[in-house]
Amino acid sequence: MKKFLQLFFFCLFLATNLFGQNKRVDSLVNLLNQTQNEIEKTQFLNAIADVYKSSNPKLMENYARQALQLSQKIKYKAEEGNALLNLGIAQIISGNYPKAIDFFSQAKLIFENELAIGSKEELKVKSGLARTYGSMGIVFSEQSNYAKALQYHIKAVAIYEEIKDEEKTARVYNNIGIVYRTQKEDFKALDYFSRAQKLQKRIGDETVGITTTNIGNLYLQQKNYEKANQYYLEAKQLFEKYPNDRGQGELFNNIGLYFKETNNQPKAFESWELALQSFAKIDDRFGTSDTYLLMGECYYDQKRFTEALEYAQKAAKLSKDLNVLEGTALAEKLLSSIYEKLNNSTAAFTHFKLYKIAQDSLINHENIRKSVQTEMNYEFEKKEALQKKEQEKKEVLLAEKSKRQALQTIFIALFILLLMGIAFLIYNRMQLKKTLTLQKELAEYEQKALHLQMNPHFVFNCLGSISSFIVQNGTDSAIKYLSKFSKLMRLTLEYSKESLIPIDKEIESLQNYLELEQLRFNNVFDFKISKSKEIEDDMALPPLLLQPFVENAIIHGLIPKKENGIISVDFSIEKESLICTIVDNGIGFEKSKEIKENLVAIHKSMALDITKKRLEMMEASTAQKAKVEIKEIKNDISEIQGTKVVLNLPIQYIK
């Protein structure tokens, strides 16, 4: 039984679908013969060796040696590592564990060095290194060095998880579970078997039936018969979906044990008969020998000694033919007990002696194995230490090389920075020149804007109105008008010196301007100016920015309406912007255009163009959006109700 578990463990890691194997080999051999590229040849040789791992270790070794020679010749490190890995696997199959571990150590060193220097085939190298770690874990597990086995299996699974190779990750989970099961750490074993099963189900891995059988075996060992039966039934369904005669035979053997322990011997024998049929399909005499022994022991427990003798003899013969010492010892011991019950003391003594011989041979074999294991571990540790020293030397050399490269990089970087500095200085001078030009243009436009606000037409109208008031003996009105006019002139001249004024000053200017226009047009309109409480005292905007829009609202919106109108001006804060809104209930700008197409067109065009230019300059200086939107206000039946102007300005403060 122990021997079968070892083989099962190994087959689990190397499990492959044998269906169509010859066809695949023929295809690879054809590709190998057709190519002249030596890089491709090494890849095909290793691929062929890998196919033979489950059927012909000698051919596997032959192709792997060819791949090794060619890869060393062309210095193709990734495939050299794979060739050494294949040679090691061939040695495992042949039972030469010291030789296997030697090949794996060489492969490990190559893959680790390739990763250290940054191989171009990083994924292939990582996959090869993970396979090497996993294979070393198998060797150490076979040699009962479970601590080392776990160490390398965990290294392998970490890489497989990193490169997202889920199929191999699940296989290594299984191997870790088997190591823990061998150490009787059932909880950890179940954890890893469950991880493997979950992953295999998700990706449709054909070995999921084997994993499910392992979980059932754990529960059977714990005498949790309900759970064991649940997983055995699930495994049976999985083997029907993914046929695997060896795995199915082992499942039926374990189901037989389950029925034996639950006192259902007829069902146990039915299961073992099914196991014999599965093993017969693939001529698996190891599995058949185990089944015969299980049946012999069960007949013995039932005191059916004749049937027990038949199956015990079959088990003993097969074990001797296969040179399985453990199976031979168990079969001979059973035969000795059966003959004793049949009162055949001579035969009982003969088989007892054969049992002792087999047992002694098994002990000697185990001692030799332990001796080989100790020697192998010593050699491995010695090589590991030497490799570590070599690795440290290489790391020192790499560190020195890295320092030189770092210095070269620094000098190159400094040179590039110098060039960039010169380029920056040239660019900076060009930008400075551009900025100075823009500032000059800004100053000119600001002056033009301020002058255009107080256009001659407006000044002459104001003076005419004052004269008319005096003639009509409206001295008080004339004085009032003149007072407001002079105040507006003074404010305009005062503001022309500043790039920004407080919002309250802008409101004061608009208030004076609107009052003048009210007097001038005999109060044909009303106005209101409002300011949000969120606006702080030191918030500012360019002087007389809103006046052209207010003037347009009066002259082109309200006056042509020939009835009382209203203008509202509102200042508010929205997110990070100052919103200035001017609303009138005039005739709308489209109709105004039709009525007075040629009147003050130049003035209007220049005023709006200059205002837009001022907004562009504001954007450039604040790096924030500044825009103006003009739209007509319409009611539900699309009648014009007036015009709305919205200025969206960046928030600025008086410094």
C-alpha cells in the first residue's frame, strides 16, 4: 500500500493524458526534422522528452540529453535548464534519487541566475524554476525528508500563483496535501486538497477525481464515514466525466475499504471487483496486487479461509514478480495466518519464515534508503552551500557592475539635464518675450476698453440732457445729473489705474451709470443690483467689465420696447467661479439687430470684442476659465421675454 501511495503521488504531479501521445510525438519529431533553427530544435527536443515522461523514461532521457548538448552549444540557458529538469525527472522514474537531485540542483542554479540577470524569457524561466522546485519536493518527499519537501513545494506554488498557472498550482496543492497527510496533519492536508479541488473544478482539470478521492480517504481515515462516502460518490462521477483507469481503480479500492469498515462486505467485494477491472485495462499489476491483498484480508476477517488463501496467494505472487517487498511481506504474513487457521502448521511456519525474510529485506532496504538519503542530503547541502557562495560572488560582481552602470547613468542624466537646462533657458526667454508682448497688449486693450466705456455719444447725450434741464428751469435735476455724471467720470479715471477693483466699487460704478441713464431716458426702466452673502469684501474683478453689457441692455433692449422695463444685475459664487448675471426684459438681441442694424454697430462690436479679449487675458493670468454667455429669454410659447448675459469669471482678490 505504501508503494502505491508513492507512485500515486508521483503520477499526480506528472499526470498527463496518454490519449494521442504517439500522435503528438510524431508531430513534434516531424517539426524537429524540418527545422534548421537550433533554438527551435532545443525546444522540440525538450518537448518530446516531456511527452515521454509518463511512458518511456529511457527515451525521455535520450531526448533530454540531446537538448542539453545543443542548448549548451548555443548557450540557450532557458532550454538548458529545461533539459536538466527532464533528465532529473527521468532519474526519478528510474528510482535514482541522488542523480535526480543533482540534475535538479543544476537546473535550479541556471533558472535562478537567469532571473537574477533579467532574462528576456522571464515567464518560461519562472515556469521552469517552479517545475524544478516541485520536482525537488517530490524527491525529498520520497526520501521522507518532509521539511525539505514542503520547503520546495511552497516555493513552487508561490511561482505558479504569480504566473497564474492554475493547473500546476492545483497539482502542487495536491502534493503539499499528500506530504501533510503522510505526517498525519490531516487538517492541513484537507485544506490543501480542498484548495486543489476548488481550482481544478473551476478550470476543468481532468485530475480533479484523484483530488476528490484524496479528500474521501482523509475522512475515511478519521472514520467520518458520511463525508467519506460523499466524496467517493463525487469522485466516481468525476471519473465518468474524465476517465482515468488507474485513479478509478484506486477509488474502488478505497470504496471497498469504506464498505468493509461500515460492515457491508458484499458491497466491498463489488467495489474491489470493479477495481480489478480498472487495473486490468491498463495492466496495472501494482494496483491489482493491492486489491488481491485487500480481498484476502476481508475474507480472512470473515473466516472464509479458502477464499482468503486464493487471493493471498495471488497477492504474494504478484508482489514477488514486481519485487515489492512491502506487498510480499504483508501477503506472506496473511498466508501464514490463514494456514495457521487451517491447522496446516508446516505451511504456516514456511510462510512465516518467508514473511520474516521479506520483512528483514524491507528493513535492510529501508536502512539502505535512509543511508542513501543521508548521503544525498549531505551532498545536496554541500552543493547548496557552494552554490550559495558562488551566488554571493556573482551578486558582488553584479553589484559592482550595477555601480558602474549607475555612475554612467548619472553622468548621462547630468548631461541630459544640462541640455534640458539650456533648452529651458531658451524656451523661457521666448516665453518671457511672449508674456511681455501679451502684457503690453493687455495694457492697450484695458485702456481701449476704459475709453470705449465712456464713448463720446454717451458724453454728448449727458451734456445735452444737462443743457435741456437748465433751459427748462430744472436746475435741481441738472445739478443732480451733473453731480452723478462727474462722479462717474471720476470713478472711471480712478479705476483706469487699477487692473482689479473690489466688487463693491464695480457695483457703485454701475449704480451711478444706471441712475444717469434713468434720468436721461425719463425713468423708462427700473433696475436692481444684488450681491450674494458668500462674496467676500476683498473679492475683485477688472474695472468696468459689465458696463458694455448693461449699456447694450438699455439701448438695444429696453428703449426700443417703448414701455417700462427692468434690468437686474446679480453677483454670486458658484463652485470656484464668480458669476455675474445681467437680465433685461427688452425686445431681445435678434429683434434689436433687425431694427437697428446700422446704429452703433462699430461701438458694439468693438466693446464686445475688447471684453472677450479681456476675458482671454484673465484666463492666461489665472489659468482658470473665463467666459461669457448671451442668450434670449423665452416663455413656454417661444415668445421673447428679454436677454440674459452670464459672465463666468475666476475668483480673484485684491492683493
